Amino acid sequence: MVIPAERPQLSEEVAATLRGRIMSGDLRPGARIRLEEVAAQLGVSITPVREALLTLRGEDMVELEPRKGYVVSPLSKQDVLDVFQLQGDIAAELAGRVAERITGLQLAEITLKNKALARARRTDEIERLEFEFHRAINLIADARKLSWFLHTATRYTPARFYAADPGWRAGMVEDHEALLVAFGSGDGAAARTVMTRHFTDGAQLLVKHLDDLGLWE
């Protein structure tokens, strides 16, 4: 019998799932990660889980301890704030550039994306459309390297956690509408301010959630 090969991106999907669980506090610092359990939960073989953990070890998300295996690395409140500050700084710069170069057609296209996002109700749909909205903005900025750095940094955002939170969704809609106004008027400073607030609010929401979980204790 020929066993089909794992999809090349499968280990990346597993790594993304584990990142989200770690950053949202579902997997706490010091918690042991058992390969067999993760594989069973996600319906995959051991191989992509092992590859994902090697990737996360390189990112200091997990550590390999003798006789214990993989455990979640320490995560401080300042770590969370630092990650979001980095994301916000890069995203704000991209937004400022977009405001200075966006065309009427491009503005209409991302406005339609935002309307679809505002109508979405399912968590997975909100997560996907939010990603597509910001990706469209970053493409308009025409800054390949800066956009790549932002993509790398936002891997540590637990997108599913945010998409499932009604308060965050309401704030997201307001931020996006303010951002579109700034784009329409060509106001780079306003676009930077709105985008920075978008990430700052996200950081505060996550820190409060982790506080409530007693993660720092």
C-alpha cells in the first residue's frame, strides 16, 4: 500500500495552532506538549507535529527538557506587549504609506472587503476575512520586506481568540471604518494613529484575558 505524503504546509498549520494555544493561554508556560495527544487532536501523524515543535523551539515558544520532552517556554506580560508593539509599529507605517498612494479603485475594493467582514458571523469566516482585509492593505503599501516582517510578527497573534470575542469585533469594525476614512482623505498621520490603536487595543484585551487566567502567577 502506498502511503500518501503529508502536505508540505501541514507542519506549518500545526505550528500555527500551537502558537495560538500558547499565546491565548490555553497552553501555559511549563505545560508539557505530548506529540501523540496533539496528533490525535488535530487528526495528523506524529511527523508534522514533531516538525512543528522544532519550528516553535527555534522561535523560543517551546523548550526541549531532558526526560520531559517539549514544554511551553516562559511568557511574560512584557513579552506580549512587546510583540504587539512591534506589530503595531510596522502596521502603522504600512497604513501611512497606503494613505499616501491608494487609488479610488483600491479604496473601493478594500471597502467591499470590510463590508463583508462586518457581515460575517462565524468565527472562522471573521478570522479569514480580517486576514484578507489587512493583506490587501499591505499589498497596496508596496513594501515587500516590511510586509514580510509584519506577517512574521503577526504569527504570534491568536487570531481565533480575537475573532470569537464580540467586544473585539465591534472595535474592529470601528477601527476599520476610521482607517478607510483616513485612506480616503489621504491622511497618513491619521491612518498610522488608527492602526496603532488597533494593535494596542488588541494587546490590552489579550493581557486582560491572560490576567484573568492567572497566567503570570
